[in-house]
Amino acid sequence: MFAASKTDSVSGAGPEDKFNYVTMLLHGDGTNGAQNNTFLDSSTNNFTITRNGNTTQGSFSPYGSNWSNFFPSSSYLEIANNTALQMSTGDFTIEFWLNFSSLSNYQTIFTKGYTAAGGLLVQTNTGTGTLLIYAAGSVVITASSASTLGTWNHYALVRNSGTLTLYLNGTSVGSASNSTNFNNTESFNVGGSVSGYYTNGYISNFRVVKGTAVYTGSFTPSTTPLTAITNTQLLTCQSNRFVDNSANAFSSTITGTPSVQRFNPFGTSTAYSTSVIGGSGYSDGTGDYLTVADNAALNFSTGSFTIEGWVFLNAYPSSNVAIASKYNAAAPYNGWVLQITTSGYVRAWIGTSYLTTSASTLALGTWNHLAMVRNGSAVTVYINGVSAITGTSSVDVDNTGICYIASEDGSGSINGYITNVRVVKGTAVYTAAFTPPTTPLTAVSGTSLLLNFTNAAIFDNAMMNDLETVGNAQISTSVKKYGTGSLAFDGTGDWLTVPTSQNFAPGVGDWTIECWLYPISGNWAIVTGSNFYINNNSGTVYVGDASVDIIAVSPPSTGVWTHIAVTKSGSTVRLFYDGTQVGSSTTALSTAITTSMVVGGRPSSSISTNGYIDDLRITKGYARYTATFTPPTSALSDTGPY
């Protein structure tokens, strides 16, 4: 079952790791003094990479198999009507994992029609968590308490020989006789509907099987991602992109701002590895980019070449940017640019002119693979392996310009993540439609430049975040609790900045923030956001929500390691030192860490930690400790399903 037991008051390790609820894990293991500011070219040229602005790198990447889609308000995926998605009068199974961020208002999980004839709708009742199943506009199943906040739950709606059953984590929570002809011709929507009422939370592994009752009695939900079994008509919310992994490969129209997330119901069975997962570079869109000096290896004359990379846009750029570019800043401007426009379209500059523009915009909040290829004189731009722009050009693209990464010319930069930027001279790597890479790129023959962004010293073992090392924040191998190092801060403007993510927005659900802290002197902070903080100021430790300090106690001793844990279970927030509760408060605390987060400092109060932090773990949706416990006796696990 995937509904989390709410507490583990004995230990933070072992089978209760619940890695599928971990949204950050920082071990601080690495090379002494290392930061996230040095970028490497993994081609044989080993070019010097110059950092501009606050460009950083980390472990979030397009690789790995466990994913979900996050749906904020007014967001959903729409699949055009198709007979494959009309269930008619026969058997069917519609299943998915769901993790609610809130239960306010009515929330449509999926719909194909509603009040119209043949319509099917699954929706929560307003604010109660009660799940309502509608057939042609009438409620046929009411499952009270079928929806819980902040936890992963598996749902399956199954019709088997005229009986419609809703299963929650493999157990029936409602059934009814039903012979409705579900032949509605409207679109199939996941996460909301055109008439309003949207899911607020995560959906993972949404599968529609027509003609088969996959479950006919109590069952244990799969502990691995679903596959396209016989009769699967739709399989989505399980990839690094908004794609349908069924044989139908239906396309989705995206409304609002859903996003692809690593947070998922399965956790991971494989620890983070640069060779398997790779990394990415992060730019906040305000002057963050990389450059490479002019070199003949980056000029292609009239020959074949390939320029490619992955990009994850948080927002469209304020000025045109590029995955990579190299051209003269003055006439004749000859060169090459793989561009993303301010409207999210893709364009390619080759020689002295643009090819045509892509017909559709890049989706935000998802990984997209782009490749510009010249094969002889034929030029093709591929988006996610599909030809999007074609043309011909034999023009000489030798030039004396510098090469920009994540920017076109330094006047703007990508707002989001970029990885696997590879420039191959003399070879058209792709000559027809292809499946985007599923593992980090390597330096194939002719590779002139390769940026895989795997040189982060402080990286997230949950593989969800890239962290910026501000000031002298770095690795220390001399002072550590477990492993080979810790996060070191010298108290003078050092901290880690983490990009904005809903993965740090527990809302009204449960959560746990814990670490080992070795304070040296002065004030310190563990984590802070625009409206949340755990910090020591003037000899008092505060756990706060906006301007309200809900817990205020004396700090732990300096010069020793102390395990600090803050948990929220229901409406109770607790603070523990070395497994002993030292403070608590009853509060809604509904807005914890909703924007960018800082580790090791509280810039708004000029607090910068002088000391060390080890094994920092954030768990969303699960209060690990509600009573006295034994702190972890070894480094926290990097893997585990639940």
C-alpha cells in the first residue's frame, strides 16, 4: 500500500525511509573546499568554461524512470476525443497514483464529458476528500474519506461484468451496478476540466485499459511504474515529458502550468549516479550563462554537424536565448544558433539567416530535447526526436565569435535547466526521427564540446534540485558526522540557494525537516524560505511561519554535533534535539517553504551559519517523529520505495 503510516517514532533509518516522500537529501560528501561553480567540458578538447552570473549545477536531469506531473490550480492535460478512449458498455480499468496538495473546492481528477450522455467523471467533493464517481451526470459511487492529503495513494476505477468498483490502495471503497454506455465524444482530460474544478497535487502513472478489468478483487498496487499491458489505450504522467506511452501515443494539449516532477510514488531503487542520471545546469533567467572562447573546433565550414541539448523551461525568456550559439557579433554575422524565442518557439540560425520557425511552442515545466543537424546541405531541427524545421544550406559557418551556452549573446539567459549540450563537428548524428536519449550523452567521434553538468560538489541525492553555492559555502572533509564530508559555512554570507519548487510546499500536510548541525558560534539557520524558517537568533531557536514564531527554545551546544528535527503531524509542530522533544506548538502552518529556499542562512535577517550541516533531509507528506526517538546511527539511505 502507498498510503504512508503517519509517523516513525523509533528511527529515521531502515524500512521507514519512505524515499518516495523525500524531496531533498544533502550528504555533503565530496572533495574538500569544492563548490558548484566550476563547469567541465567532457569532450577531448577540455575547453575552459567561463561562468557568468549565478549559473549553477546539480542532480536534476531528464534521466531516470520514476516521475509524476504536478497540477497547480487551473491546469490539466487534454487528449482529443478518440474511440479508443470511449469505454462503451464493456469492461475497463482506469488507474493512477495521486498525492493531493490541498482538498479545497471540488477537484476533477479526470473527465470525459460530465453531464452529457455517456460522460464519465471522477471528482472530490468540496473540501471533504470524499470521492464522487459520475456516470452521465449522476453520482453512482460516493467513497467518503477516499482522498487524503499529502500522501501517495493508488486509485483504480474498474468495471467488471456490469459492476463498477473504486479501489483505494487495492481495497474496494465503493461499488455499484453500472451499464452506462461511456461513448461520450468530448476530450479526455487529466487533472481538470474545461468547465473548472482542477486537481491540486501530483498525478503519476495514469493508465486507461479498455476491455479488461485488470483488478477483480483486493490487490497490492504495483511498486514499479506501470507498463502498456494488453488493451492499454493511454499511459501518461510517468515520463520526463508530457507523453502518452501507450501504442496510441496520443498528444496532449496543455492548459495552465502543469509540470514534470521527479517526486513519485515509487521512490528509487538506484542511488544517484552521474553516469546513469547525469546532472543539469540551472539559470534563473537574469544573466546566468556559460561561454567558451573562439576555437576552430566549433566552426563547421560547409560540412555536416550536430548541436543538441535538453532544456527545462520554467518560463519563456524575456529576450531570445539559445541552447548554444556561435556567430559574429557584426556583419556578416555568419555562424550558428539553436534558438528559443520569447514566445517559446524554436528557430535555427545558420550562416546569415534563420530557417523557418517551429510551428508550436515548447511546453513549460517539462524536459524537451532539441537538435539542429546539417547532413550534407539538408538542415533539420528536431524537437523531442521529431522533425520540426527543415531547410537547406551549404553556407560556410566559420566565424570568430565566442560560444554561448544558455544564452544567445549574453543579453538574456534561459530560465530553467539545461543539460547534455553536445556539439559534434563533421557528423549528422540524427538523419531521421529518433527517440530522445535515455542516458547521459557521451563524447562520440567528432564531439567538439560536451557539457553534462556533473561537477556539482553539493548535490541532491533525491535528484530533484540544483543548488547554488553562495559565498564560501563548500564541502568540508575535516568536520563531518557521517560519510566523507559535510556542508561548511563560515558565517559571512555563505548559504545554498535552491530554486523555487512546489516540492518544498507541504501546504497543510505533514512533513519533516532534519539534519545534523555542528554550530561554531553566532547565529545560524538550517532552512529558510520567504515565509518559513528554522534558525537561531540571539540565543533562541525559532521555528517560524511568516512573522509568527511558533516554537522558541534555547539552542543546542556549540562545537558538537546535534541531530535537529522539526516535524509537522496534523496541526502539531515539534522540535527535537538528539531525539528528545524540546518544543511544540499547535498551528496550521499552511504556507511552509512556498518559494525559493535557502540552506545554511536567512538572508532577509542577515543570518549566515558559522558551522557545519550534514545529512539534511526534507520529507514532504510524512511526519517521521512524534515522540522520543533514536537519531540515525549512520548516513541516511539514498534509496528505498517507502
